[in-house]
Amino acid sequence: DTAVSQTPKYLVTQMGNDKSIKCEQNLGHDTMYWYKQDSKKFLKIMFSYNNKELIINETVPNRFSPKSPDKAHLNLHINSLELGDSAVYFCASEGELDKQYFGPGTRLTVT
Amino acid sequence: AQKITQTQPGMFVQEKEAVTLDCTYDTSDQSYGLFWYKQPSSGEMIFLIYQGSYDEQNATEGRYSLNFQKARKSANLVISASQLGDSAMYFCAMREGGDTGGFKTIFGAGTRLFVKA
């Protein structure tokens, strides 16, 4: 059983397009996150949700809009994709001792 | 200012030897958590070890131990008896209160460990 899953694993698209990445966790956790890892491997938090409610928005451009239909899902929609959006996006959910369980990542390439 | 500093971009260690990966942090919170994660070349993020700021004993998980020195604000990861499979990127992270409420985890820039046979 996959604890935190993301789809798609790879996403290649052109500038200006709109795309979504889906995340699901079956751990029963209340808190979920989106992170962006750039080409230098730097990992930065984007959003955090607790029980479907947005808790943290780390000054991410408005083109990025997270949506949590229920506490097991946290999707990320990106409008008007730019070259600089190319990165690996990780979803994570948080359990006991604040331990985070990461999804496998989605490698987004914008051409 | 950097909240989490990992000063070693890359390190080499001989198989079966111990290695220490450095991490210093900066926070004004009294309660915080410190973590280490491993990212192998396959890309997934794997939790290794956790240390709470109020924990008096250093955390250990199998071959991993966290050398927590609160006064120095350091949380070094020690890997004993290195194995080839330990070759990966290692991230130190800290969980603290966010500016607008909630908690967030901040990651260091990472240390790439190479284990030599």
C-alpha cells in the first residue's frame, strides 16, 4: 500500500499551459504539504493544509492554487506555466512526532 | 538568514566507517523539532531520525544517531558502519512555528554523501 501517492510522476508541458498534480494519502493524517525542489536540490515549502484548511502559503505566486477536497487529498493546480516552474514537486503528509511522509515526487518540465 | 545550514555540499566515506554530517540551525522558538531525511538517486524522500528540542537524550535509529547540542544549535547526523546504499543526498530540517500560524518544516541545502567500496 502506497502511503502518499502523486500523479503524474512526470509532466512535460509548454509555457502558458495549465496543469494539475494530484496527491493522496491513506495514512489518516490531518496535515499535508506541497514542496518544490529546484535543480540545485533545494527543498522549499509552498503550502500546508490542515483538515482541508490552508494554513501556510509561502508567498507562492497566485498562479499556484492548492485545493483540498478532503483531508486525504491535496491537489496543486498551476496556471500559465513558466520555465521557472520546472522542478520536482513533492507532496507530504504529517503524522506522529511531526514526521513527514513524502510522495514520490512529480518532475515538471516546462518547455 | 539561513535557518538551516549544512556546510558540507559533498562528503566521501569509506565503506564500514562512521561519518558525521553537520547541521546547524537558527530559531527563536523554544519548542521545535529537528529531522534528517535521505534522498537517494531515485528521488524519494526518506525519513531517518527525529529530535525534539526538549529531548534530553540524543535520538538513535539503528545505524543513525543525532548528535544534538542545543546550546550550539547543532544537530549532526552520525551514520555508523557506512554501507554503499547510504550514498545519497541528506537533508537536515527543522520544524518551527510559521509566521502566520501553523507549523512549517525548513530544509537545509543538503549534503551529498558518497560511500566508497
